[in-house]
Amino acid sequence: MSFFKGQEVYSIDSKGRVNIPAKMRKAISPEANDTFVLTRGVEKCIMAYPFDEWRKYEEKFEQLNQYDEKNRYFLRILLMWSEEVKIDAQQRISVPKPLIDFSEIDSKVAIIGMIDHLEIWNPQIFQDYLKSRDESYAEIAEKVMINN
């Protein structure tokens, strides 16, 4: 299983290619086959799943009742944005233009480790997101971890 953590700010070139940070590449299992599935995030970011981790979600998606309208909507949105990309010889992935446009990425990206996937953000939008929280980190941590 992959376990991504940390953050890095990298450049993204005019062709939409961005390096995967070395410390995060180490967390990619061989079963991922140097492949990521990129898709739209819930917030204004891109989620990048190593292929083996994405397959676990596909198994869950297959169990959803497609006759339920919310399930159909969720699957349509998630899957219409999903693209498989390979890590190239320079350790980069190519981010599809629709995902770059959705996440408003320009010349820099913030790459955030999120356990089983990476998030790719416009650094300013990520900072704005962090500042927009009504509760402090300590308050949220207490609520999240109270039962764990």
C-alpha cells in the first residue's frame, strides 16, 4: 500500500508536465506500474492515485447501485474527469488540460501527500483554502481523532 505524506511546490511546464517528488515516488508500490489515475478533486484540486490504489476504488464503484441518482451523478462526474497517465523517464506525469483548467493551475503546483493519493493544487488556492477554515487545526484534530 502506498502512503503519501508531505508537501512540495514544483513547476509545471507549458505542456502540463510535473515531476513527482522523489520522496513521494518512493511510496509508489511496484504494482502501480508507474501509472497514476488523475481525476478532479472535491475541492479545486487534482487527485492523483497510483493505479493499484485506484483499482481498490474501482471495486467500490462497481458495488454502487447505478439506479440511484446520487450514485450515477457521483460516478459520472468522477469518471468523466479521470485519466490514466504514466510516469515518464524524467519522473514526470502529464496533467490533462481540462484538469489544469479546473484546478486553475498556472506555472507552479503544490503537491500534497494524502495517504493513498496525491493532491495537486494551485499553491495560492491551497493557501486560501487553509486560511478559510473557521476552526483551528487543534479544534478539528480534536473532533476527528476523538473516537480513534
